[in-house]
Amino acid sequence: MTHSASFAHEAHANLAATATIAEDPRPLLDVWTRGRCRPNPGQGGWCYIVVKVGDDGEGSKPIVRTGTVEDTTNQKMELTAALEMLQATKRLWRIRMHSASTYLIHGITAWIPAWEQRGGKTAGGETPGNLDLWRELKRLSERHSIEWVLVPDHAEDAMNERADTEVTKAIRRASRDSSRGQA
């Protein structure tokens, strides 16, 4: 997923998109993402749940998608959940992207603009981890008007809890299937 395009010419696009989401006439999606590993690093999984919000404010039946990856990290899976959702969209949307991952939310809203200002480097002068995933996430995000919503831990957000449950089930299935293949 590495892209040679620089972040610099598109600085702050996501922050500007967040400010105008309410005025955007495109249809609205509420999305919850979750990624994790057991152990970390180890068997990983991701989940996203999509609900299309109608003009009346009512949501459609949730669409749930999950996937797994061997030998990965929690951070990569948090990014992958959002990436997989954005890659699956064929049209342009207003999106409220909910995540309990401060890594994902802070990265896309604050860290990327800061890296851009420093020529693609962290404050310590290093290349950011998972840079290929961050670049792809930024590229895909710019097609939409996205509000990035941090779900506080233990906020009793039903969809966030469901995404957590679904990703846990996906990892268990993958681990069980993997151990059967080794027998």
C-alpha cells in the first residue's frame, strides 16, 4: 500500500472535512471500527460495522465485516479496520467513523498534519511507524467527508461493543482453524 505521493500538498484535508460534514448533502454512514491481536504481536483481527442513516435520522440494519491477519499488531489492525471499510465503499459518503483507538483517531486528525509539516517525520526526526497504512488511510479518507469520533473506553456504546465482540470471535475462529491445520 505504499504511495509515493507526499502528504504535504493535502495538509489538514480531514480536519476541514470534519468541520463541514453537517453541511454536506451526501448520504450519511455511521461506522464503528475495531482491531486487535491476541497476543500482540500475533493473530490479528479487524471489524467494521456500517449503518446507513436515513433522512429521518433512523439507521438501517447494520452491516458487519470482519477479517484476520497472522503475525501482526494491534495498531496495524486498528488502521486496517478503517482501511477495509473505506476500500469497500464505491460511492462518496459523509461518514462518522467511531473508534475506541486513540492511535487511529489521533493519528488521522493530528499526527499526519504534524508529520506533513516536518517533511514526513515524527517530532524525533524518525519515519512514523505503519507509514504505508497511514498514507493509504489518508488517501482513501479524502474521497469522503469524515468526522472521526473517539469512543471513550467503557462508554457503553452498543455498536462499539458489538465490533469488539465480532473481532474477538474472528480471531478465535482464525486461531482455532490455524491450530487444526497444524495437527
